[in-house]
Amino acid sequence: MAKKKSIDRPAPPVISNVAEARAWAASRGITEIECVVPDLAGVARGKIMPASKFFDDTAMALPSSIFMQTIAGEYPDETEEFRYDPSDGDIELRPDFSTLCEVPWATDPTAQVIHDAMFRDGRPVEIAPRQVLKRIVDLYAKRGWKPVVAPEIEFYLVKRNVDPDYPLEPPIGRSGRAEAGRRSYSISAVNEFDAVFEDIYEFAEAQHLEVDTLIHEEGAAQMEINLRHGDPIELADQVFLLKRTIREAALAHDIYATFMAKPIANEPGSAMHIHQSVLDVATGRNIFTDEDGRPTPEFFHYIGGQQKLVPAVTCMLAPYVNSYRRLVSNSSAPVNVQWGYDNRTTGLRIPPSNAANRRVECRAPGSDANPYLALAAVLACGYFGLVEGLNASEPVAGASRASEFDLPSGLLEAVRLFEDTEELDEAFGRRFVTTFAAVKRAEFATFMRVISPWEREFLLLNV
């Protein structure tokens, strides 16, 4: 990988109110503001406004239905529990000025700011992903705890593909050839796309996204970018912005970046592994480690919570039909909730670290998951393990059985388990559970309307 461009950028500004935001924008000649909010899929929704209009009145309204749309832009049918309000009343979007940053790929000087979704009486919209994650973080805060996370995001670079009937292919690199074979951790394979990654780094720095490392993963033109550990809401914001950044950088070089969990047949899937630890707010100590550097009971309770509940939140970690093409036996993706020390065959891995940095890595989430919901899901599992004192199984010392399935093997199975797990109503609220389940079922129904190449190949002339 070529060296990153040397960019003399100031430290991220601390912006907490509209006056500071106005001054920041004026100093940079900002003319437009992108007012964004992540929907259930993690897609950026919102409005683009002239900066002068935005700062004169930062109140913005959007229909509440933006959090009920499927990835295809449709809406679920009503059920006994899920009701769609035909009046579709507006909700308020309130800017979180701490997220204000430049849009470095924009033609005109443009900034973006992530918004919180609120009802007019000040209550958070309980089905808005950022508010769902804040709800879980608040559960920890009430116990005097602060969760810390670090996501790892895998993705593929692929040729432009304008016809969905054609399979995706690796792009042509600077050598003039498409990548062939498995090139895990290859520096030269990353160098094939130096220009793309230089733009990713430059765009990330302009937005103060703390990219840690870049590596080549197992698949052809499959990459992984890691972010530094930190506050869950800040990290979810960074993943949300970084995914958009990577796509934009790729498009500028006439290729696509995709975060589909399984974009190419016979190639490995793309994960979003999530490292987690918990601090005691009063002392700043990692509650997974005692004063003598040994693992605490809380460490094993946290693992026990993940073992019990990760299967129930799998539809938040693997939210599409395609997601389950990644979660198959005898592959590099986990299908179990066993745990082990530095064991990549288990769904829960304990990475090597010093005592202060003891943490749990959940390997189930796909890179197609909404980062707010994926973080909320794994943290909720750990939270219940802590408060209920759940016990972990014995660690797996060798390879776990590749065929042993603990996770749901399909989307509808995962949704049923999600709806039927009592703890999740307490964690997320029943309205979110029923809305998310309804959206996932509607997406599955859309998928079933499509006739696949497999059906044409094997059924057309044989049945």
C-alpha cells in the first residue's frame, strides 16, 4: 500500500450548538448541508438544504414511515401487532452537532450532520436505529457501566454491474488484470487499487473517521478496514459514514464497493466483527479484569449472555436473505456461539491482549448489517448476561465442529426467534421488535417474487 497522503488537518472541532456549527461552516465556506438519518437498513435518508436556511431553523421534519421501509422501498402489510398509521405523521429530526463534518467528495463546499429522530413531545422514536442503540447504552449507564466497541468491516471491490442478472466480478487493478486466487494479507493485491484507497483515507481524514488498519481479506478483491475502539454511538456513526465514504471513493474510480454479506458465489462472505468490553464509569476499569489481571465473573457472564441471545438477535446481525449465504457450515463464517481464546472457528473469540484490554469479539454480524442495530444487538446480549449472571460454557480449545449450527439458518427462522424472545422486548421495546420483524418478512416476500438462475437451470427442463 502506498503511503497515505500527508494532510495537515486540525483536530476534530468540538461542536455542541448551532452557533458553533454556524461559525465552523462559515470558516469553511460551506454552502449546503446534508441532513441525514440512518434508516432500518443503514441507508442515509434526509434532506439537502442551503446552509443559510439550515442555520436559521435547524428543525426538520420527515414522515415516520422512513423507518418502516424495506430495502426495496416498500412497506409491510399490517398484522395483528404491526399497524401502519395511514396519516404518516411527521417526526422531528434534531441535529447532533458533534457529528458535523465535511462531505469531501462533493463538488460544492458541503457538510453533513447526523440527526436524532424524536417525536414532537421530545420522546425518542423507538424504531429509529440511532435511538435503539442509545437505549441500550443507557441501560449500561444506569448500572454505572460504559461499553466500548471496535468494529472490523469487510467489503468487496467489484466491476461496475448495471444488470442484476449478471454475477459480480472482481475489478481490473492497475496491472490490467482481475485478481485470481486467494491473496489473504497480500500487500501487492491492495496496491492494485492504491488510488481508491488513497481517496478513502483522504475522505476519512476529512471527516475525522479514525481508520486504524487496512488489509486484504480472503476473497478476490475483498478488503477489511478496522476502526479504533471507542463509544458505541460514535463508532456506529463512523461505520455509517465510512461505508458511504468507501462507496463514493470506489465510484470515483469507476468500480463498486459492496457490503453484501455474500456478493460472489464460491468466495468468502463479508463480516463486521465487533470487539466489546465494558468499563466501570467510576473507576475507568475494564470490568472483565480484576486487580490481579485475572478474568472476572462478569467476563464469563457477558460471554454467557452472548451465547444465550446472539441466536435470537441474528436477524439484526444478518438482516437479509443473502446474509445466510455467508452463515454456512464448513466456511470461515461462524455458525455457532461457542467461545475460545484466539479461536477463529468459534462464534465468540477472545483475542490475545493484555489484561486491561480483555474483550469479546462477536464474529456473527455481516457487513450488510446496520451498524447501529448490530452494536445494539450484541451489547444487549452481553447486558443480559451481566444482569442475570448467566454462565458461559467451557472454552473450545481446538476447532469447533464445523457442522454444529447454533444460529438460525434462514431469515424467517431468525425473525420468529427474534419475536419470541422475551428479553428483546425489554431491551428494544415491543414496537421496534414488531416493526423490524414486519419489515424483514416483507423483504422476504419481495425476494420470493424473483425467479433465480438456479430455478431456471435445474427446473426449466427437468420437472
